Amino acid sequence: MKLGWPIVVALTFGPMGLQDIKEQGLALFEQAELTLKRESDPVRRAHGAIIVASLIKDVEPDRGEALLRLAAQALSQLDREDPLERGSRQMGQTPRVVFRTPYDVARLWERLLEEAAELRIALVREFLAEIPWDEQRKGSALSRLARFVRDPRAMSELVELSLSHAVSFSAVALLFDLRERDPERSRAIFHTALERAVRRGDLDGLYWLGAYAIPGVNLPNRFPLSNPPAPDPALARMYIRVLVEVLSQAALRVTPTPTHVYRALVNIRPYAEQFVPEIVPQVDSLLTLIASRLSPKAIAEAEQSDLERAMPKPEKAEDLERRAQGARDEKTHDDLMAQAAFLTLGDHDFERALSLAAKIKDRAIRSEMQDLINFTAAVELSEKNQMDRAERHALAIEHPERLAVAVANMLPKLGDKIRADALLTQAQARIERLQTGGAKGRALLYLAGPAMSLDAEHGRFLLNRAIVLLNAAKADLNGAGDSAIRIETGEFATGRVVGSADLAAVVIEAFAKLTETDPELVHAPSLAMLWESAEIRAIAQAAVARSLMERAKRRTDTGPP
């Protein structure tokens, strides 16, 4: 039956005992679940259900599982292609800097699996059967899950499930994670993965495993390592024998022979000489056979590709700046100068990076680069407690929404209420000049939580205004919109999400802070109800509920005050 009236759970205000707190928390969790079922947009219902499940699963696992099923049901109705990507493709646009939105369907399936893995691996299996992914994608997603689950038994189950689908980059990342802390398990997983890849004739998986058996090897699939460890001779010998055998079969079976087989044999040969010298004649015979089938052009291209990969050309900011100064056109000049500024930013030389960025002639590119440098500087310097410099860079940020994120990050670290209030006032004044309601609402939302720690009433005021503005703009929780930094020049492209790509985290933080400053629960539930979006309202209600359950746990652990 479709409900026609707002869902309201009775809440009791006034001094709250331990049992009252628990009951209020559970009531709000129930209200959040009911609210979500009123969300008409399937992708927003799925996103909200996953977020609320993440907040509730430790308290009420059954309700968390029900919410994940609600999300899976909604996702199964959707095209797995992100609407923004589809729009760009249809318009013939191929931007190089693309950020995944919280409503990216593929990413939502991944998050669903992450939450399911925290409950039961059987639930992961169930949901995985519904996801329209190929074997490689499923194997990769499961290996990523295995890297981050806390329960060793769950990790083992996920590894086994992952390898039953494919050997992937993520599987090799897991092997390197385990290499130091659990070498026996790492070796056992490697053996299983190698056996599975051979059985399937999976050259792609074998190339990935080569990155683990012989770290730094230049195979077609290459795992990035800044300082590769020395190979384990036993693993290297085993791997080389298996790889050469599978490549031999591929060379004889597939016509014409793919160039990646030639490249793999060329690059494994030096290691064969080192670890398995008796197999070198077989490698040489295969190379002769394959070379006779490939054109000289194909061989030259393969060798050039390997050379460029093995010996990346080093760039220096000074060289790029000098080349920019001699450029004949503005686009080339700005491309080189942007690269120089970005390279200098990577060295944490913020003032030098800003001086280079100032030389970019295109105003839009110059502004984006300067905001990137100032934002990065504000974040990094505040982490090092260099607050004077951090504040200077934060206030130099041109985009008000980005300024709000930088200031929100700094406020808890200032330690001086008067100074924090002054910085907040300056940021607010800049934000008030924004004409776009959605941007202004997001900026105030970022400030609300940190402001509440300084002055609860002022923080509530900011949160209330943010909700009103975001309601009027019919905004969703995509935080990778206008505030994200995108820089694209000729050969250079970079970008950064400023703040949170998913504003659900910001909503949760704001309502958690609100609940902390609201011991009698006078304000939090009513402010949560202000959201017109059922998705966001449910997340806010669940955030209040979670904070109440944590308050109850603290009282249980420490006893009454």
C-alpha cells in the first residue's frame, strides 16, 4: 500500500535516560527505513538504502540486510551505465578528467557488496549473481573486498570466490598487502591463482601474477611499484616455467599471434636466463617463430612501447617553464606552464607553484590551477599545524564552495575559538555572495558541523539555511559537481574532488555534531525532517539514530554521570 502522509515516529523530549536513548535511536532507524521506501527515484533509493544500512548494520543486522536488499532491488531496475557518461558519449564528448558520482550504478553495486561483506559472505554471493558484470569485473571487485574485510575467514572466502572468476590487478594488490604480514597465506593464494589462470588459459591473469612473482617485470599487465622487492627465486622459477608453457600454446593455437605474446617473451627472457637458464632455448625458438609471423612494423611498435614504458622520460619544472617561454602559441604555452606548476606542487613548493600558475594566460585554466594549489596547500599545511600559512592559502581560494571545504577542514585544528570564529565569518561572507542556491547550500553544509563545535546555535543556523537552500535547488548528494577541480590543456589533464564526492558523509557529520550538542533531542529530529528529499531525510534520521546509539553505548561503558 502506498502511504499518502508523512511518516512520523513519536519522539519524547526532555531529560533522557539510557533506555529512552536506545528507544529513540531504534525508533529513528525505523523511521529512516520507512522514509527511504517513499523515495521514488530508484538510484537515489538505492544510494540512500546503502548509506543507511552502513549506519544500522552493527546495531540491527537484520534491518541492515533488509536495506541492502531494497538497494539491490532498486539497482536491478537501472542501466549500469552512469547517466553523465552516457550523455557525454551521445554528445561526442570525451573529457579526460571524469569523477564518479555517488549515483554511478556500477559504484553503487560495489558499495552494496562492501556492506554485504561486513554482514555475511553468503549475501555477497547472492547479490553478485544479480550484477550484470563480466568475470573479470567480478573477480576484481571481490579481490578489493578481500583486502579490506576485517574477519580472516571472510577474507579467505572472498579470495576463493574472486579467483573462481578471474585473476586481476586487485588480486595482485592483495598479494602485496599480505607479502610482509602473512607470507604463507600470500604464497598459498599465489599458487591457487596461478593454477586457476592456467586452467582457464587466462593470459591476462598470468601477466598480473608475473608482477608478484617477479616484481618490476615489464609484462603487458604491469603493477606499479616505486621500489620493487627482489624476486623470490622459487616463485620466479615456477612462474616462468608456467608462463612460457602457456605462451607456447597460445603461439601455436592463435593465428596471427598477438603482439603481446611476443612482448611477454622478450621481457621474460632476461629473467629466464637468471632463474631458469635451461628454458632459454625454448624461449628463443618461440621468439623466432613469432617474429617470422609478425610484420617488422608490429615488432618495432612493440619494442618501442616497451622501451617507453621501461624508461619514462623525466621532466623538470625548469625545463617545462623554459619550453613554455619559447612556445609559439598560447595553448602550447599554457599546457607546458600548467605541467610545470603541477610538477612543482608535487614537490610541496606552493609559492613557486603559484608563481608558475600565474603565468598561465587562459584565465579559466589559471584560476583552476591556482585554486588547486591553494586548496592543496591549505589542507597539507593545516595537517602540519602551520595554521598561519594554511589560513592564507585557504582565503586565497577563489571558488567559495572550495573555500568552505578548506575552512571546514581547518576549524577543528585552530585551537583558538576567537581565531576560528573570525575565519568562519570571513568564509561565510564570501559564501553569501554566491548566486547559485545549490552551491551556497553545499558550502554552508560543509561549515555547519565544524561550526557547531564552536557555537551550537550558529551551527544549527547554518545547517537550517543549508537545508532550505538545497531543498529549493532540488539538490542531490553529488559532491563532485561544480566545486571539483578540472584542468585540461593540450597534453596535460588533472583534477581533484574538493571535499566529499558523496555529500552523504557531510550530512552524517553535521547531524552527528548536532546530536552531540542536543542532549535532550530538541533540535536534531525536527531538522532532519526538514529535508524534502526522502533519500537525504532518511540519511539524516539514521545519522541521528546512530549518534544516539553511540551515546547509549558510552553511558553503558562508563555508567551514569
